[in-house]
Amino acid sequence: MTRAIDTAHLVDTIYEASLLPERWIDVLDLMTGIAGGAGTILLASDIENLRWLSSPGLEGLVEEFLAGGWAQRNSRTPKVLAAQHAGFLLEEDVYSPEEIARDPIIQGFLRPRGLGWATATALPMPTGDTLVFSVERRHADGPVPRSAVAVLDGLRPHLGRAALLSARLQLERARAAVEALALLGLPAGLVTHGAKLQSANALLQAMMPRIVRDGQSRVAFADPRADALLARALGGGAGRAARSIPIPASGEDPAAVAHLVPVRGAARDIFAGSAAILALTPVVPGQVPGAELLQGLFDLTAAEARVARGIAEGATIAALARGQGVLEATVRSQVKAAFAKTGVSRQVDLARLLSGLVVTR
């Protein structure tokens, strides 16, 4: 059953959420109550990525949906998007009874989990994302009543305005962090979930396109070896994990280390479209970073970091093996691992990279 809702309170909550992202869960809960549902999901999607929030009643449902490969068979969201309807839609608005009876998502995923009825709406955002609010209802309770759809339709303009404001605020907060790095002398920019450069501070812009390139398909580095490492890091999604990438010196530009730092937080992922901050730090010539710093910068193991530092200081494989009490073959294996993670292929290149000198071609 649907329950009586104080719509004025809900509108207030919606606009609170535009300023306090954690309040979006409360909005989803209240929307669930209007439709007598089991829960509400807020999806944000662009061409390549999907992010979501859900009310507690549907916790884990989207994860299960994605893990089971159901997204590839999903017809519900495309039908809502194709309708281009400025309101909430029911199944009967986009499906025939025959289509409902054979739809794989409704019959194969939702109904076995006690669900199968819903009302949903799509909101295109200036960030390039499309937001989809989907209120899921238990199959045993029947379709969402049209009276509930009418109430949700009245809230839709408020949801759109609040989501837009939330997106703008979250993006500006992320941009402010990038500009703050400029005050510390660090070139930095925002990277979207689609691996494109969303914005860049003046210091990073000054390095384009000599070092960093704002490519049509993704952000890139001019140095091919550094760019190969960046492509690998972005391959699993820009916001997946932190990564540090060495960039060798070139011409008058000193060597640097690029740090790809994920932007965390569910609401920020939903609304801002910013997946990571890309920041570059210079490598001071003549200074070899400590083993602990090398380990953190390049994802080296402790042993690999010690060996890399030793190579940078001019130690031989034999000397490193004696000093650590291991076989030379073990040290060679650690050196090869350090090569792979720093993007070089010779000991001299590793030494020059870590001391900030030009890597030879």
C-alpha cells in the first residue's frame, strides 16, 4: 500500500539534499513511501559508466544486477530513455502485456526476488550524465498506482533542480580542490569517469600539450611509456584505484610523477561526474627518493623499492644481492618488476628517472 506523504516536507528534503548529499537517501526513502514500494534507486549513467544510490530496502540489488550480467539484457532503462517523457512512467506505458511476460529482466531477475513493478523517470544533466529515479515495488502488491505517479510527477521538477544544483556544487568543490593544488605549485585537473579531462588549473594548462594532452577519447601523456601506464590505469575506470606514473624529463621540462587520485563518496560519484584528480609533482634533480616513498609512488613492494633505490644510487645487482642476502636472480626479478611499474626498460633509465634526469631514447 502507498502511505500518506507530507509533500511539503519531501520538497524541503529534496532541496536539503542539493546542499547536503547524504540527504539523498532520505529523499529516495520518501519516494518509496509515495509508491508503496520496496525501495528506490537513483542511477547516474554516461556512455561508459554507471553509478548509483539506493534506499536501504534495495541494498545490494544493483550490485547483484551487475554481477549477474543482467545489465547487458536490460530493456527497462532504454525504454524509459527512449520515451523522452517529462514524468514518471509505468510498465504499461512502455511495454505491451506480451513484452512484460517475456522480458528477461522482469521475469528472470526482478520477479524471482519478489519485485517486478516500478515507476521511473529520466533526467538529462548538463554534465553529460542522465539520472534515472526508479521506485521498485513488490510484485505481490501490484503495479504502482496512477495516483502515486501523479504525486511523483509533481515532485519531478524539484528533483531535477536539486540534482542540477547538487551536480554544480560538487563539481565546484572538486574544482576548488584542483585550484588549491595550484596554490601549492602543483599542476592538477579533474578526470571524468569516461577518462576525459573535465577541467585543469592554470599550471596544468601550461603543460599542455607538451606533457599532458586533452585527447578526444581520454586524457593522455605525450611520453609514450608514461601514456601506456596511464592507459592501463584508466582501463579499469578512472575512479577505481590510486596510481602514480613516472614522466621522464623532456627538453626544458623536468621529470615528474603523475598521481591519479580517486574522488570518493557516493553522492559525488553520482552528481559531479568527476572520477579522479590528476596531479603532477616534479622530481628534484640529484635527489633519490627514499624506499618508502618509492613504494608508495609506484606501487612497488618493499623489496622492489629498496632495489630501485639502490640502482638509482649506482649499486650493482651483485652488490644489492650481497647486501640483502639473496640470490642475484632474485634481485634481477625485482628489478624487472620495478621496470614494469615505472615504465622503463633499462637500469640506467631507472636511475635517471628516479634522480630526475632525462631518460635516453
